[in-house]
Amino acid sequence: MATLRVFVVLLLFILNIHHSHSHSEKNTCPSENEQPMFIFGDSIFDSGNNNYINTSPIFQGNFPPYGQSFFKYPTGRLSDGRLITDFIADYAEFSHIPRLFLDPRRLNSYTNGVNFASAGAGALPETNPGLVIDMRTQGLYFTRVSRQLRQQLGELKARRLLSTAVYLFSIGSNDYASPFYTNPMNVTVPYPPRNFVDFVIGNITTVIKGIYSEGGRKFAFLNVPPLSCAPLLRAFVNGTTIEACLEAQPSPLARLHNIALSTSFQNLERQLRGFKYSIFNFYDAFQELVKYPSKYGFREGSVACCGGGPYRGDYSCGGKRGIEEYELCSDPGENVFFDSLHPSEKAAEHFARLMWNGNRDVIESYNLEQLFNL
């Protein structure tokens, strides 16, 4: 009997070691069903990379009241809480969200994915130069990660991991909008509209092809929203209706961009073997929320929760950007916008859900649930 008890104790001890070892591995390697997610782009996806670069508070959310609704402290996200990518990681049943590339505390392993996004970034290096990580640089960082994965896992396993991963992008908005932020009434756009869009799309395509050459096959994009309907620019629009802000620049530039983005991806699908994509119609989805907030559980679609001036659009949220005084609503979940440029956590969840399982009304090609399961 004593021998049996010793055997049971030893067996339980061995099983416990195996369980602990398996749990530890889950923190550095994705499970069989967990595909990595590599995140690129701007403030819609930046969960704190800009905390680690020499930049302006304009491009940071690492001070109160950012983060108040979910984390209860500022994380660097330009939101009262979680971003679209946080919800997508949840829907995909990730063990944790992809790590920030610039976080010095990150583990050395990249097998669960990486977040390269930088608030204020554009596809063009001329967009907010010296203050952000532009998309080309994000692409170079990914190449560095790809090389490290090959050293860590070997060529075959790294290729398999990179080909099953999903590459998620939010880029382009700052390229078109940043010329309008400083002096909306007297804007000089750097190029004729169609040339401008061609340059932006060309830079995006170059980065996509670079990732494809490293093994990436599954790409998901947000198109550009109706930029002039954000509170920051809406105060300067000639008229206050949704129709007025949709016709004021840079919203028409956004529409040109979105048509060109769709055409570009259709061409890439024909040219690149195994290339799969998802484009979320962020433009129409955002327009719908601004137009009919109560239909989706919001009280206010035009006025930001945090800020000052008309529509709370002066980008003073947090008092660190040159204007110390600002207003803060009591419940950010009632507003589509948290500050004068960025969606609230509740709006981010709405968009993430549409990206994950939306139909052809808002998705071109695959939705994210389908893309993860390919």
C-alpha cells in the first residue's frame, strides 16, 4: 500500500511539472490554433510604442485620462481603454496581446506576434518626420524580427509561422489629414490629389511586398475614415451637418485612397501566389456611427468626450498639448469619439466586431475570422 502511495505521489509530481512546463511554453510559443498577429500602423493600433521614442505629447496617450475606462491607468493607447487590436486578440483567443516592438521589457521571442504601430505614423516618410515610426521603418523592424525567427526556429518552422500569421494595418489617415491640422483654413497639399494617393498606395504596396517576400500571406487593412468628420476638423468645416464634413477635405482624399487601396489589393491577389486579404470599410462604418449614434447604443456621435471648444475638438485632452484646461464627460461609452481624433473603447469594440465577423456590407474579401481560419 505504501508503495502504491509513493507511486501516486510521484505520478502527480511528474504531471504537475509537465503542466507547469506546458503553461510556460504557452507564454513564448503560440498554441497549435493560435496564429501570430503582426500589427502595423498609426494611433488606431499603437498600444504604447510611442512611449519609447522622443516625440511630442500630440502623439502620445501616456497621461490621464487616457486608459481610465479599462486599465485604470494610461498605457500609451489614445483611448479611454482598449483598442480595436485588443478586441481582435480576444476574439482570436490569444493567450496575450502581441508585444510592443519597442518595449524594453519584452521577451526575446516574437512567436506570438509583434506590434510595430506608432501614433501619428503615415505611409509617407514626410508625414510627421522625426516624431513617429513611419511605415517603411516599421517594415524594416519586421524584417529584423523575421531574421530572428529564422535563427530561433529554423527556416522551415519560421516560414510556416510567418505564412499562417495575420498582418494587420491601419495606415494612411495621417498622410492626408496632417496638412489640415495646423491651419485648416489655408492648407497646402503637397501633391495633386491623384498623385498624392498614388504615392501613399505605392509605399503601402512596397511594404506589403516586403512582408510577402519574408513569408507573409494574410493581410488585413482598415481603409481611411471620413477624416473631416472628426471633432478636430469638424469645427472648421463650412456647416455642421454630416454631409458638409463628408465633402470637406480631406474626406474626399480618403475616398480616393479607399478606391485605390481596393484596386491595389485586387491586383496583388492576382500577382502574388497565396496572397489573401481583408479590407474593412472603416469609412462607411465610422460615417454610420457619426450619423446615427443612438442606433448603435451611443448618445453622441459628433462631440468628443474629452477636449474643449466646438465639438470638444481642440485636442486638449489631458492638458499636455499646449492647452491645460479641458472638459471630460462622465461616461466615455456614450460617445463615439473619446478625444477629438480617436474612437472611444466602446466604438473600438464596435469596429472590431465588424472586422471579425462582418459581412460584405463592410468587408471586402475575407472577414478576420475567416482570414485567421484559412
